[in-house]
Amino acid sequence: MIYEVFRQERKGQPFQHAGSLTAPNERFAEIYAREQYGRRQESVALWLVPREAVSEIDDFPDEFDLKYRRVDGYSIKTRLREARERAGTLASDESA
Amino acid sequence: MDTRTQEFLEYVQSGGQVETGDWMPDEYRSKLVKFIEMHGNSELMGVLPERDWILRAPTLQRKLALTAKIQDEVGHAQLIYRVVEDLGKPRTACLDDLVSGKAKFHNVFHYPTRTWGDVGVIAWLVDAAAIVSQKALLKCSYAPYARIMKKICWEESFHILHGRDVILAMVTGTQEQFELVQEALDRWWEPLMHFHGNPIPADEDPMFVWRIKSQGNEEARQQFLDGYVPQIRELGLEIPDPALRKDEETARWLFTEPDWEKLRAVVTGNGPASAERLAFRRLSREDVAWVERVVLAEAA
């Protein structure tokens, strides 16, 4: 069976994919993970997940280009300038 | 080249990363398998020159360091074969091809070790030459391989320091010890100059074209010389190539052209220790076959 190995560098850090290993069962997977991914105390924790337990989603359609839900969907420059002009708070370098 | 392959080529050449499940041209996959498999084989075979010296190491600390280094090399082989398996070649097939002589491994592991001086030179300079290549592999277009290279590079850094420490102990020791290092360097210089491969221009090297390697062979060799010639010379050691010098104008190292035919002969199994090492691998594989059978039976 193939197990994916995720490692945590330090407490508080996310678990990151480090690689995989093959083992006949969970008991061996733990032994091999310690040996292959934990020889040097380089991680504070490892997650072992059978590959078949991982399901991946890799398509995120955005057919309608829903920009209004993102920062790049807004351009406030013009209106902000207008508002400052009206309030008389335009900075000296902006009034040109 | 069909459109899809052409697009893939442009993708990797502009820094695109490829994952295991992605579509890839057959040529890319087969080149990848060949390259990564050779690396796995080299880690496994690299154990043998050093393993010889565990019982003969001069101090307990050196014994422990050598054992830890070897443990790392085998661990690297395991990580690397795992990557090859995901590309479609089972590790038993890799090991079959290795012991039959069909698959290759790096030239440096086809040479014998004669003295403790060799052990220091290998751990310091051979590992240094390897790390130049391995750092470049961090940018490999095939992401699963690039990811394990991070761990491998991190562990190799202890190997080089250990090697350099062994050398320093000897060059600051007796005259006999100093001469042991010089003599080892004299024998290992040619394999070191061969290590990065013949100076095929990068854009004619399929491994570079597909961005499996991110630099050409000569680039890697120049980097190695830049980093390590000064370190070698500052110890009072002589490099056995009178033509070796850095051209100030071009900032390139010039040297006696290595014999590339000899390199080809060595990596196709005609090195001084090739037969012996492969025989040992074959034998130990037969010897431990029972472990695999028991483990797999127990787990079933």
C-alpha cells in the first residue's frame, strides 16, 4: 500500500507533503516513516495517509468571472479622488 | 512533434511544474524514469565504497558518522525509487536492471577505495560534486522529484562537512597522513572531472531540454571547480592537473580535457570495481530475499 507522508516543520506550521512510502500495513508504515522521513528529528510531527484516502479536486470553474468577490474586482481610485476633492482633503501632490 | 507535446515542452521550459497524475509525453516520462532511476541506483551503490570502512574507521566517532551517512544514502534510495514507481516502473524492476548491469549508476561508485584518505575525499569532494547537481535538481520540472531533493540536499550537507572534517584531521596530522590524502586526491581527480558528464551543450541535452536538469553538464562542473579548487588548494594539496586554471577574462576554468571514452566505459560496467560491486549487490539481494517474503506474508 502507498502512504502519503506529510510533515510539520514546527508547531503551528501547516503539514506539508514530503513524499510517499510503500508498506504492507499501518504498523510497517509507521516504522518506515520514522526511518525515511524522521531520521534526524527534522519534523515535530508526521501524518501518514493511505493514498486511496486522499481525494483531489483540481478544477475550479469560474465561468462568470465573479470579480466582485475578489480584491481585483474593485477599482476605487477614481471615486476616492472625487470624494477627497469634495471634502477638501486632497493631498497637495494629488491636486495636480 | 505533435501539438500537445509541443505545448508541454513550452510549459516546462517556462518553469511549469508537472505532477504524477498529469499527462506527459512518452519521451518525457521515459527520460525522467531513466534519470531518476540512475540517481536511485547511485545512492544504493554509493553505500558500498563506504560500507567497507565502517569496521576499519580510525575512531568510534568516525564509525558512527559513516554509519549515519550510509543510513542516509539508503534512505535516499528508498525515496527515489518510490518516485520512480509512481512513474510506472516497480522497484523490483529497477533492482533487476541494476544488478544485471542494464541500468547505470554514477561513475564514482565504480572505483575502489584503497585508504582512509579515499573515504575523506569521497565524503568531501564526491558529495560536493553531487550537491552541485542536486541543488540544480531542486528546480526539476517534475515536482515529486524536486520535493524529495529538498530533503536529500539538507542531509547531504552533513556528509560534506563530515568529509571535510576527515580531511582536515589528516592534513593537520602526520606527514604520512597528509600524503595519504594527496595520494587519494591524485587517484580521484579524474573521476571527479568525469562526474558531471561530458560537455554536451545544454540545449542538445534532452535532460535539460525537458527541464529535468536545470543546468548543463559543463555549468555544473564549472560551479564545482569554483567552489572547491580554492578549498583544496588552501590546504596545501596539489591538484594533479597542471593545466587547471581559471581564465580571468572568461571567468571559466580551463583544464586538461578528460577522456570521455573512458567515462563511457566506466558507466557501462567496465570500471575497476564495477563487477565486484554489482556481484555484491546481487548476492545481498539474494541473501535478504527471505526478509521480504516474511514481511509480506506477515502483513497479509
